[in-house]
Amino acid sequence: MNSEEFRKRGTEMVEYICKYLDTLEDRRVTPSVEPGYLRHLLPTEAPKNPECWEKIMADVEDKIMPGVTHWQHPRFHAYFPSGNSFPSILGDMLSDGIGCIGFSWAASPACTELETIVLDWLGKAIGLPDHFLALKEGSTGGGVIQTSASECILVTMLAARAQALKRLKSQHPFVEEGHLLSKLMAYCSKEAHSCVEKAAMICFVKLRILEPDENASLRGHVLAEAMEEDELQGLVPFYVSTTLGTTGSCAFDNLPEIGKEIQKFPCVWLHVDGAYAGNAFICPELKPLLKGIEYADSFNTNSNKWLLTNFDCSTLWVRDRIRLTSALVVDPLYLKHGYSETAIDYRHWGVPLSRRFRSLKLWFVLRSYGISGLQSYIRHHIELAKRFEQHVLKDKRFEICNEVKLGLVCFRLKGSDKLNEKLLSAINESGKIHMVPANVNDKYIIRFCAVAQNAINEDIDYAWDVIVDFANELLEKEQHDELTEILNKKKMDTLAQKRSFFVRMVSDPKIYNPAINKAGTPKKSLDVVPAVLAHGRNPIIRTQTSIEQNSWISWPLAFLFNSNNDEGAPKTNVSLRFRHLDTNVGPSSSRRNSGAGSSSSPENETGIVNIPKSPKKSPLMQRKGISTNSNNN
């Protein structure tokens, strides 16, 4: 591609980017693809021969865009903003066009010096103390652009570790450095970003994670108690990472308290992470949130979050640049130059040697918008967050879970964590809006952040309507499921009660027939008396009148026979039927015909009831050798 074609394709690319951003609302916020989708769409090997530009751009739309999560989408409310603006894009284009690697002043003087100047501009706008500014007379500090807040925390922890080891080595010259390293202890809040833990892993130091208060804020006395306790255990506190605007709920550690407590430990490095909220301090009304920064040894904020600057552009300031660079200096002969003693070489300020000309895009943004324009942008996002907060407060089914100071609102349905997980999952799966959860004070919450550069009130209202619709559907389903569960439980309890009553009824007839109490319960006997006898041609059953003791007949049957033969007891014409014998048994006082060809069964003098035979032989009677006749009963 020569310059002529680049001019043509560059114009087309600018048009494509503008169209993409202008029509972003028509796209789904998050992709509906599964892992590995792209490898099935692209060849397994790079093309051997050049391909035309039109085909490449067609694949961008057909294959790449379906797998893109659109962070600039007006319905994207997850994480924090991903800075973006046309001046920043143009600054990055120019940086890429220049293509310099600014690891030292000599490698590209403008790359180094513009970074120093722009960082002083931004530091003053934020309200940092003079000792953080490189060009302030008498200052030993300064600022640098890193790739991310994670790198800012890593390099400051490396610097603090090097300082602590140097001090310990001077106190214990004969102790192995590895043993001294095992004594170092860093501290942060439970709400601090996970990059603090990752930095401690890389630095091979211990990290103690402290519990914040009910507002997710780390307090000074909690830190002091932990550090004093560790010192008694022979450990050496050397680094504390605090947060202004936590990722989970945009909470603020109590920096004034912490700073005062750390004064008791003069060798401890205090770092302040303001990755998101730090940008807002350019607004005068928000500067009180920065109170206590005078105690800090370093401070970082991400311009690529809330200052309309593209990633990567994380800004870091230190009180003493010598303490930072002494931990990272590697100075081979081929990197030295004639101005090494008087100029800044940013290769000593971070982990990588190679550095892009990133200050260009931040310079373009600061000049294009001015501090007043950036202030208006931040205030607008805060107003949008307040609007969403009012929506939540009006619905009694929801609750706010953080103090809304900036652009983040944390909320949840009143109920279980599982209920809120279902709500967020359903919303995100729909692709209508996108949010992410967090765990604050051991509670599952949903984060809603104003993200899009040109977001308006209607975007906030739309998001709330979507949330309410899904909440209504979910709560209705939950109520239905709860009602079904209650009915099922009631049904099971009723069935269990019936089963229990049946068992008790069979074992104790008093439950269902109080007359048994009056008639008396048959007495149990250890004597075994045959219940069924062969008497002549007919089988006979002994009743309670002929068997004074209880027989194998169940108590209800024994009671019926007993009540029909006791003098003065009410007589009944109840006919008893034994299913396994297919036989009817009548009481002694009853004389009735059971059908044609049948005869009565009078009670004889021995109290034995004659039972006419069934026309069919019972298997039980066959086994016992009892004969029957063919008469029906």
C-alpha cells in the first residue's frame, strides 16, 4: 500500500469509524457467540498471496464485528467508561504514523518532553501537591504514562520493596536477602482492585487484606492495628495501597486517617489508586474527595477511563522519582547518551523498555476540550447516575447499595443473592443492555455505570424500563414457583397426615369409633386358638363370644362381633366380607338370605358361625384343604 492508496483507504476507514459510532445503537450490545466461533470462520493458515482491501473490510463486518462487545454503545453500563473521542483517535493515528520508540530522551526528545509537560498539566488540574510535578522548582517528583493502573501499582510496589530491602540490608548485613524478603508485608482493603494481589505475587511479598467498614472504606485504625500486630510478629510493613473510588462500589478509603497513621511508620510507601475517580478531581466541587493526598508517595488515575482518551493511557505521579527509578534502572552502554544526567529517560520509570508516543493523544484531548469541557462531560455523567438512582429509589422492590458520588450506581432487588443473579443473567442474555455484578460487604450487587460519551437521559430511562420489565417477569415467576411449592408442601403434609391416621386407625380403633371405649377393648391372650375351623362341610369362624381372648381377627372386626353378642349392646345387620375368601359373614342375630340357593347361617350353641361356601375355591383354602360348595352367598 503506497501513500496514494493509503490516502484513499484512510478516508474510507475514517468514514467506516464514523458510521460505526453513529449507528452503534442499532447493534446488539454484547455478541451472541460462543468460544471458538472465529476459528471456524477464518483459514487455519495465513494467506500466501496478498488479498484485496475490499475483501479484508468485508470480513471485518461479517466475521469480526459479530464477536465485538461494544463498549461505546449507549446501552453498555458495565465496568467503568472506556475513554474515546475523535481527537484521541487522531492523536493515536499521528503517534502510529510517527512510529517512534521513546525509551529515552535521545530516542525522541519530543516524545519524552511532551509527556512530562502534559503530566504536569493534568496533575495541576487534578489538584496534586507541588512535589508531584516534575517542572515545579525544587520538586523531585514527576509523572509518567503507564499502560494501566495494574502497572502503576506494580512499579510502585517494586520501588517500595527495593527501598525496604536496602534499609534492612544495612541493618542486617549478614542476613540473606531472600530471608529479608520473606519478612516484607504489604496491605490493602478487601475492596481494592485485584491487581494489588497480582503485584504482590510478582514481587514475592506477603499481602494482608483488611476488612473495610460498612461503607466499604478502609479506616486508619484498622490499618494501624494490623501493622503493629505484624511488627510484633517480626514482619516488616513496607507498602500500603489505598483506593479512591473502588471498582466494586466506587467507595473511598479514609485517606486522611490512613495518612496520619502511616506517619508512625516512616519507611512505609503509601500509594493511592484513583483509576476511575481520580479523573473527576478536575472538578472543583469534587476535590474534597482527594483530601489526604499530601500523605501519599504516589498517585495514579486512568485518563483512558473518564477523560475521553483511548486506551492505553494510565497516568502515575510519584513524590520522589529517584526512589522509583533506583528500583528499575538497567543502563547498558547502547542505551546511554550525552544528556543522561540532565534529561528524563522514561525507560527507568516502568517495566517495558519500548514506549509509544502516548502523550500525543492526551495532549490532543486536553487542548480540544479544555479543562472546562472535560468538567462538563464528567458532571453530565454524574447527573445521569443520579437520574438512575432516583428511578431505583422510587421502586420499593429495589435498594441502593452505595453512596452515589460519581457515575456508578450499585443496586439490587430486595431478596436473595440468587434472585439478583437470575435478574442480571436474564438482562444480559437479552442483549438489550449490559451490566456486571460485584460483591460488596458479602452481598451480591448489580453495577450500573454511565459509560457512553454521548449518553442522554433517554438512555438511562430505557435501561431502567428494561430492568423493571425483567424484574416484573422474574418476581411473577418466583411468586408462582413459591405458591406451587407451598401447595405441594401442603399436599405432601396432608398425604402424610392421612397415612399417619390410617396407620393409627388400624392399630387403635378408638380413634375413629368412640363406642369402643364403652364396649371395651378385647383382651390380648397368649393362647393360640384357631380362628377358622372345619365343621362339617362348611368353614367356620370363631367370634368374640366363643373366644374370650383376642384372636388374629383385627380389632375392628373383633369389636363388631363382640358388640353384636353382648347383652344390651345395640344390634347391627352389618355383613362382613373377607376378600381373600370371597365369603360373607353375618352376625349371629341376623338371618338373611344372600341369594337364590343359599341358606341361613344360624349361630349354634357353641357360638360358632357357619359360613356357606363360595362357588369358587380360594387359593388359601385350597392350600389348607378346606372344601367349599357351589352355592353363592
